Amino acid sequence: MLAAAALSAAGTDEVIVLDRDELPQGPEHRRGLPQGRHAHLLMAGGLDAMEQLLPAARLRKRLLAAGAHEIPLSSGMLALTPDGWLRRWRREGPAMLTCTRALLDWVVREAVLEQTTVRVRRAAVVGLTGSADRVRGVRVAEPGGDTDLGADLVVDASGRGTRVVSWLKGLGLSGVRERAVDSGLVNASRIYRVPEGAERFPLTVVQPDPFVSRPARSAMVMPIEGGRWLVSCGGSRGGEPPADPEGFLRYALDLPDPIVGRLISGAEPLTDVHLSRSTSNVRRYLEKLPRWPEGFVVLGDALATFNPSYGHGMSVAAFGARVLDRELARSGGPGAPGLARRVLRGAARAADPAWAMAVGQDVLYPDVRGGRPTVADRVVTAYTRRMMKAATGSYAAASVIWDVTSLRTPPTRMFRPGAVLAAVAGSPLPPSVEPPLTPGERAVLRALDRTGA
């Protein structure tokens, strides 16, 4: 939808979004989103990109009005890292928005359809038409047989399930280099009603520990619209969370801190536990092909797919759409020579920092498939861990982490002089072995706890 908004803003005569799902009329789950029932975080950098693409839509205001929550990273989050609890600070910093993926999709879709001439058509694309020099359109599966739909520019934003490599082969373009790094992560999620009195309890996350040669295990309690908590547990190969309710609770209680399990033990569940296993990092290096057809662009998960536990996929997709928007403005329209190649390269550059962060951590877990940490990975990991350890009690170090993870700045922010000084200086405060709760929050936790923990 964001790519369609960019094309519409460029004055394109007709923009059609083809989707094989029947799109819901409200914020409801749909089949085409394998991770749709799990936690999604809209980072500050991603929201900035979305608002630049839809400046009149006031997306942040729309999302908040629809029930999304704005979480300041400095004060609105309880986070247990491998090196201890992050302290909370009464200072400004970047914020993220939390809501269901269904709500975010619906709000963005409504904004695009209200403010542009974009049309949505239900259809399954089965291939590209044209040649290795220029894509002329797509082939669509219809009840009565396949139909060709012509286009000046085709954008593949079909996500993790893209068939772009086989489509390119059909045009005579082969040799796409792909890399997959799969930690075997399984996500398990369940929605609860927020208990009375806990409406302002902070987002709570127990992060996985990649430094102990054991499977990654994590959990999060995230506020979403409708007075609900979305609770997600995640475990890599050998440490997967179960799908039964009792096992789900037990999994959360068995983490290095049982706070997530204590919270949900006194909350009313509203759904079953939903599992998802489609979580590998996949990078298709399309931009490195020696030939690339005019009239064809690939964005979002179709280009680079990330382990969803890092919360970067939606933001990186928005960055790719923003690249398309800028190149359309510079080139004068979708038919400009070289446009597709420039967009592809720009989208790849926008995806690379998130790819490096995700893969750099996933290769540390046991039994990962598709990669092992290199010497360079270990050096960067050692420095990053020093920064994280400092961030448990240093505002300067914490602000570096917030800027990078919220995708407001590139990872090179970690190596600026002030950041290096903060990492070397370390934390001026001792590590906190207790979550940094206010007295009121502590009382809420005690009242909810049915575990005796």
C-alpha cells in the first residue's frame, strides 16, 4: 500500500494493488500474513518513513485514535537484557507504536484509499510478462484461465512468500544469489484482557541471551488496542515454546525472570495460543544481478526478510517505499530509464543495516542453519555487548541503543566518538537484579500474580 501511495503521488494514471486475499473491512487478521497474530513493533524510523509517504494522513494520530499505544523507549518499557535490567529514565527519547498488525494494515490501507486513486483487486499473480530487458506486466490467475495485465511499472511487494526468483528465470534471468539464516525460531502468541488497574503497566520484555550457548528464549507483554495485551513467547531451535495454555504459562515462568508469567497468570485469556514457524532471515541479492529489467521493482520482504523478533520488517518495507517515492520524484515518472535498477539498489541499501543486526545475533545461537559467526562478527558482538552492558545504567549508552534499534540512525552511530566513550566508560551504576518498577507497578504485579513467585 505504501508503494502504491508513492506511485499515485508521482502522477501515475492508474495504480492497482493485486492481492490474493479478500481484504477485510476492518482491523481483522487475514491469511496472507503468517506472522499477523504475533507481536509487531512500529519503530520510530519506520513511522517517520510512513508519514513522509502519506503526509496528509497523519498516520500517528490515526493509529493512536484507533487504540494503538505509544511507548517511549526511555521510560515506558521494562526490558531484561542478557546483562541485566535497563533502567528507566525521565528523559525524552524515541518512541515506538504497538498495536495488532491487523490494525496497522487497516489504518494504512484506509489512508491510502482515501487520499489516492489506488484501486485494490483480488487476484493471484502467477508470473511476469515481458523480457529480460523490460517487464511489461503480470500474469494473473482467473477462474476462466490466466490473463495478462499490462503495466508501465510492476512492484513485487508480495512478502516472504515471493516467487520472484522463479519469475525472473521465466524471463531468462538466473543466478540470483540468496542467503538464508534460520535460528529455528518459533513464535507463540496469545491475547489477554488487560486486568483492571494494569492499564498503564509498561511494555515488558525478557530478551533472549545469545551468549550462553543455549537456545534463544524470550517473552513480551505488549499493550494493543481494545484494552488487551498481546503476549508473545519466542524460542529458537531446541527451545521452542509450546502451544498448550499450561505449557505457554510455564514457558514464560521459566525464563531468567518470571515477570511475564506472573503478569499473565492473573489475566483473562481471550484467544488460544497461536504458533508460527516462518521466521528465517532471507536475503535475495537481486541488486547484484548483471542485468535487470526495466519496469520491475522488488521491495519489502520480497527483497530481504528478517527474523520477526527484532521488529524491523515493517520499517524496512517503509524505507523501500520511500526510496521508490524519491526516485520517482527525481526521474519524473515510472517509465524513466534506469528507474527500476536505482530503486532496487536503494531499497537494498536501506535493508542492509537491519539485515546485519538480525543475522549478527542469530548466527550466535546453537543449531542455527545458514551461517556461523566470523571473526568480524565476534569483534562487533563483543563491542555491542559492552555497549549493552553500559546501557543498563548509562543514559548516554542507552540513547545510542535506542537510536539504532528504532532505525532512526544507522548502526554506524555505535562507533561515533561519544558512543565509543560511553561504551568504554561503562555503567556508572551497579547492575539491577530487580525490574525497575514504580511502587504502583509493583503493587499491580503482586495483585496479578497467581504463581507464588
